[in-house]
Amino acid sequence: MSMLRSVVLGCGSYLPERVLCNAELARTVDTSDEWIVQRTGIRQRHIAAPCEVTSALAIAAARAALADAKIDPQSIDLIVLATSTPDYTFPATAVTVQATLGITRGAAFDLQAVCSGFVYAMATVDGMLRTGAFKRALVIGAETFSRILNWNDRTTCVLFGDGAGALVVEAQTQPGARTDRGILTTHLRSDGRHRSKLYVDGGPSSTQTVGQVRMEGRAVFKHAVAMITDVVEDAFKVAGITANDIDWFVPHQANKRIIDDSAEKLGIAAEKVVTTVDQHGNTSAASIPLALDVAIKDGRIKRGDLILMEAMGGGFTWGSALVRW
């Protein structure tokens, strides 16, 4: 039986020009390139210029995705932007993207699920497109995490970077088979009991400040692999596949050790794992679309490939998305 699927038409990304390498960080905080690489796999990250707000990164990534899809921005009737670092408390950063692109119809809003934000946004867009209420969407992950870091705290400032990635997604009728193109299944979870393990210590209602990132690194690492495995195994079960059927595993780029341990536990071959954390650091909601764009541009991801995405973030939130490219 035929059904509507959310099919990816194009992908784009944007990274700020400034590159901050580990050696430069080591001149201002008690750390070293060896220490950072050994524990995280990160070698460098990009940092937004003082004039670059999150919407600027998101707009650049959206324009790249629209160009890749070869479509007019006016054909977009839905924008969902995943971010934890919006331009303002309100309005949503997504409406700035909408206005700058000249889009005057449809809906645009932000979604906040921290590092899981892009997977949550994919699931949200998929649900909205499949109702028939919307036809074509921009799904964006964009962050300027450098603005909420304590640059004297080596346990957090070495981890994060800035960037944005975007997909153009369209509702298309597909045969309703496992070989369909588009989003095949998504699985989302959260458990607020873990809030204190990864959070920002500020906000409009609580402190009237932006706040800074606070993290219990060992606790996050401890939970990450188990939680990621949970939603991926659910995806395999629903789709009727195994790890052997996956062409590419595109995980949230938080920590190389988490990525490697997750792939090993799931039985995904190392050569199928897309890893960009060494070059980008943890860009939160932007990390998955940034990694997708790298693997598309270097020729790894091709039309028809089966892509597994997963992420875990503060809250805790976590989720997976299985997509036929």
C-alpha cells in the first residue's frame, strides 16, 4: 500500500571561518592537545565571529541546502530549527530564517532538545509532512555554543563548537516498502531525572541570565551508549533490518569514544561510521547535518543508501532516525 514519506531533496552546511585548535586552547586553559584527543577525539572546532548569530549560520546552511535541492525558497512551507542557542528568547530564530529567505507562507518555529534536537526536528517534520498539511520543509540544526561556555573550564570548553546544517525534505508518495526513500522510522526518548548531569545554569525565568554549560562528564558517558543502543534497536525492530543492512551510521558527534563504543555494541562495522568530531567538536543540534553534508560531498552517501542517525543530549533526551537517501 502506497504512503507518504518525507524524502530528502538536498543538504547543506555552514561552518564559521575561525578555527580554534587544541594547541591554541592549551595556551589559555590547563589542557593539552594530547589530553583532549585522548579523551574526546577532538582536534579543532569552529567559532562564530562576534557578528555571527545563530540565525546567520542557519541561513547560510539553509541556502546551501536549497541550492543542493535546486528549489525556490518560496516552495518551502515549513521550517523547524533545532537549537539551544537562539538569537533571542523570542521570537523563534526560525522566523528570522524564514524572513531572510523571503518565505512568506507556512510555519516556522524552533525546537529545543539540546544535542538530540536535529533528530527531534526530523521526527517532528516527518509527522507534519505526512499529515498532508505541509508539502516541503527545511530541517535545520544550528548552534553558537561558544556563547554559553565557561572558557576557563577545561571539562566543557574543549568539547563544543559552532556550526549549522540543513536538509530540504518533501512529502512524496512511496510504494510503502522497506526500499522506500525518505524517513522510514524515528524513535524519541527523554528522562528528566538526569537534568543535573548536563544543563545550562541560567535562563529567563530562573536567573534572568543566559548561563553557562555544566556537565558531569563521566555520568553522561556512562548513560550515552546504553540510551543510544535502546533507540537504535527499536529502529531495527520496526524496520525489520539488522546492523548489516545499514550503509552509513551518522551519529551525534559528541565524543569519539562514545561513537566507537556505540557502533561496536550495535554491531556496525567501523568503516560505515561517519565521524567528524575531530574537525568540528560537538556542535550539538548541528552535528548530524554537518556530518551528513561532509559524507555527501566526499561521495560516501549516495541516493538509495540506508542511513542511521542517533543522538543524545541534555535532559536527558535521545533518539534515532532511519532514512533511505
